[in-house]
Amino acid sequence: MNMTGPIHAPQPHSRRNEHSPTGGRDLLGPRDLVVLLLALGVLPLLWPTIPPLVDLPNHMSRYQIGLDYQTSPFFRQWFDFHWVLVGNLGVDLLVTALAPLLGVEAATKLVIIAVPALTIGGILLIAREVHGRIPPTIALAAVLTYNFAFNFGFVNYVLAVGVALMSFALWLRLGRMGATRLRAALFVPIGFLVWLCHAAGWGMLGILIFTWEAASARGDGVSWPKTLTRSVVACLPLTFPLVPMLFWSAAVPHGSLGTFNYDPGRKLALIFLSLRNGTPIIDIGSMMVLWAIGILGVIRHDLEFDRRLAIVAAALLLAYILMPTDLMGSGHADLRIAPYVVMLFLVALRPVASTRFTRALGIFALVFFAAGSVYHAVVYARINRAQEHVLKALDHLPVGARVFGFARVSCSATMEGNRMEHIHRIAIIRRQAFTNGTWPFPASQTLIVHPDMVSGYSDESSQLLEPSDCRDDRTHSIDGRLATLPPGRYDYFWLLDVPPQQWPERDWLQIVWHNDRTVLYRILPHAQDTGATSPARTREM
């Protein structure tokens, strides 16, 4: 296995570090490479009004409620909002700070754009510290920025990972400088900051630092007992968040932390599905290319992995293998880690000789990343157009209305479709409305819906019109939803991304507005609908 490289800390950077290992000039200078990767990294998010990440509109509705809770008579009658010190507040705090100047939508977009910039900036700085230069192959690692966790909208988590990667690069730099005391002092607040963004990102930072220190100590010939002691001591500055975590867990009602499910059968397959943005042949094909290049790094003489960083990536892989699928109310807890395992393995990769192959690989890496960025930009622009098309209904919704949203979506295991899962929640932002679909995790959320509003719809899937092959029960059909819709609870019924042939007709549903993909009904006073006397039927358009 070709996994060599320096065991001791890299030497201070020299002019030769900016060149290839044999002294030849790289295709791009280091500054040009950094600028290019950062520009391509944020490109996909520049056009969409709302970044088309599945869960993001639900997060955004929470930001708006928190911002206007004291002044909105509508929000106060439907919700309870209070700040809780938990490790899941990163984007919440940033948007809350920026929204008074920019508004919730613009502030959220700005913060989300910062996430790929932080992630790519982090791996660039790590590569600089580990290799003494930034190899062009780093572009391969940057491909993993727009991963499943990002596209699904786990925004606090991906922000925390971006900050953790930047922090890990600072840890390496201060270690190279010999400023260990300064580093220990700085990482008390830094560790707390990463935890505040998301506790899982804090855990990842701990794994990176602990494993790096252990790998470095073993490379220096330190015994295992002293290695473990040294690594634990090095991580002590990161332990401050354990204090608020203890208080938080003590205050949480029994059973509200979620279930610990473990499904080993899906783990091997899912590590190849870390890139999911709606076109399986491109997403899976891209992952196969990255894995193939990683294998070439093992077998070719002109490529190698930095031993220490490869061990760090292996430790993260072990965490992925051992972690349950659902943990403490966080779904896909293990899959969130998977793309960063591959990312760190690719950051550890470097050319050790200027050969025709390594030069071609450097060019391919840049082209591959650029093509991926264009692909994500095209997908995001298409989804944004579809979402804004259905959101036109909000122009016809009065302020303070109670809306039951029901959106046609793809099966949850895919990223196909127009990501309508939570887009109806934008009604909260633009019209101070109440909608169904609030997440029911009071242990980790600042927002709670009043019981009289959420009764019967406490699950976050009440708004999903899923295909029949992945539908849970008949309540996830239009007829089923109308039959269980409690009279007097909602003022409007809103179908999103549903073709006219599927629009229901009821005596108590009055069309307020529609286009070719969405229809907004006013709900008239009525008794409980059975669906038997006036079933949904094909509309003649």
C-alpha cells in the first residue's frame, strides 16, 4: 500500500512548495487555485431565491417565528418559542443576527452560501498544512461539498462541519508553529462554537484532533499508553460543551431523545450514495469515479496518501460504521458522516512525481469539479423555478391564515423531483400563516406548536403526497387527507406540484387561485369529510 509521507509536522512553506514534487510548475498557482475552487464552490447557490435544500424551508419558518414572535399576534397564538442552549443552533443564530438587516430569506441564502466556502476553504488549508502545498487533486475532495447532508438541508450540521474543518486546519498550523499553549487556550471557545453549530460537528472535530495526535505520536515512536494519554490531553480544551450537554440531557423528558436504530445492511451501499442531487446516474457515477481515483492512490507509484491524514479518515470511517442510523432525534445520523470520510481520504492524496498521469489527473480533477458545480447549478435553478411557480399562490393568501399544505414528492430515499417537502412553510415567512409539518422534537428545538393546533398532525410527514410504492397508508393520498382533515382547524387547503387531473372537488372546497401545478382552496364550513359522497375525480380543463 502506497501510504507514505512525512511523519513529523510539515516544514515551513517554501517557494518550492508551490511547485510540483519534481519542481515543475503546477497548472495553476496556489492563489489562482484557491480563487477558482471557492468561486466554483459557491456558484450553484447564486441564482436560486431560496436554496433548494429539502429541509431548509422548515428551518426558515423557525427563524421567522423566532424573529417576530414578540410582535406577531398570529405566531403567539399558535406557537411557543424560546431559546434553548443546545448543540444545534448554528444557522439559527447567524440568521437571527442578519435578518433584521436583510430579511430571513436573504439572510438564510447568505449563510448557506458560506457553508461550501467554509468547507472548501477548510480542506484547502488542511491540504496546505499536511502536504506543504495545495495539490490540484484537492478539487476531487471539493466535489463532496454538495453531498447528501447538504442537499437534504441538514444546515446546522454542514455549517458545523465547515467550521470544524477550518478549526482543524488552525490546529495543525498552531502545532506546526509549536504554539501548543496558545492552541489549547483558543480551542476552548472554538470547541464550544463548533458544538453550538451542531453537536455532531463537534464530535467530528474531536475525532480529527484525537486521531491526528495519536497518529503523529505513533509515528514519532511513542508507546501506546503515552500516545493515548497525549491524545486525550490534547482534546481536553474541546470538552467544555459537556457541561451544557449534561444540563440539557437532564432536562429532557424520558424517551424524547429518539431511538437508536442500527441498520448495517445499508451502510455499505450508502457510502456510494453520498452525492445525491436528483440524477442517480450522475450522482452514483461521480462517486464511483472518486472511489476509483482513491484506489489508484493505493496502487500507483506516483501517488500517495499522507499516512496521518489517511488514519484520521479511517477513524471517521469507523465512526460511520459504528454509528446508529437514527440518533437522538437526528435522522440519517450515520449517512451525514459518509461524504466527509471520502473527502478526507481525497485530501490525504497527493502526487509524488510529475508524470503524464499525475498532470492529467490534476487537470481532470479541476474539470470534474467545475462540471459538478455546473451540474448542481442547473439542478438548483430548475428546482427553484418549480418552487417559485407554486409559491405564487401566496399572493392570494391573506395574512394570518391557517393553511394545510399537501405536496407531491418523490420517495424519501431519492433526491428526484422538485423538493416540495417543506416549501409550503414559506407561507409562514411571507404571510405569517400557520401550516402543518412542524418537526416534533421538543428536546432539540426552540419551537413548539400549541397542542390544540398540532393534534392529529404531530408528525412531520402530514404534508407529503408520496408515490404509492412508498406510501405508508391511505392518509398519504388526497382523499385520505381530506377525510381526516379536522373541521374548523384550517382555513385553506393547498396542493403543491400536483397536476390538475388529481385536484379534488368537494362542496366545501372553493378554488381561490391556481396555475398548472398548484391550487389553493378556501375551506368552507363543513362536517367531517368521508370521501364517499363526493370523491376526488378527474377535472376537465
